Amino acid sequence: MLDIALWISIALFAASLMLNVFRLAIGPDLPDRILAVDTMYVNSIALIVLFSIQLNSKAYFEAALLIAMLGFVSTVAVCKYLLRGDIIE
């Protein structure tokens, strides 16, 4: 039962990732593209965690944590650049 639920959730998150790529490609303006990239980070973290559960390995959780930190920092930096025009004051 858990195996079937994992495969279904992996497929749904992969489909969500593809829809985010589509949104990134046709986003009408820059904030939509930033939001698409941020959502791609979240979906990639979910996929890594699901694969980790499926493989019964703890090593992938560290990779998911690293991607989460990089995603947060990069989103904040891009938003700050978008608002002010520079990242470091």
C-alpha cells in the first residue's frame, strides 16, 4: 500500500514540476517566473524526500535540507534585487 502511494505521489509531484517549467517558460512578467522557480524548489525537495522514503535512506534528507536553504536564500536575493536594484547595500 505504501509503495503505491509513493509512486502516485512521485508522479503527481513530477507533473507539478513540469507545470512549473511551463509557467517559467510562458510567465508574462518577472515575479511570475520568480514564483515558478521558488515552487520548483519546493517540488524538488518533495521529490527528494519521497525518493528517500522509497529507498529507505537517510542521506537524501540532508540534500533536501541543503536545497531548501539554497532556495530560500536565492529567492530572497532575487526579490531584493528586483525591489532595490542591488543585493548588498
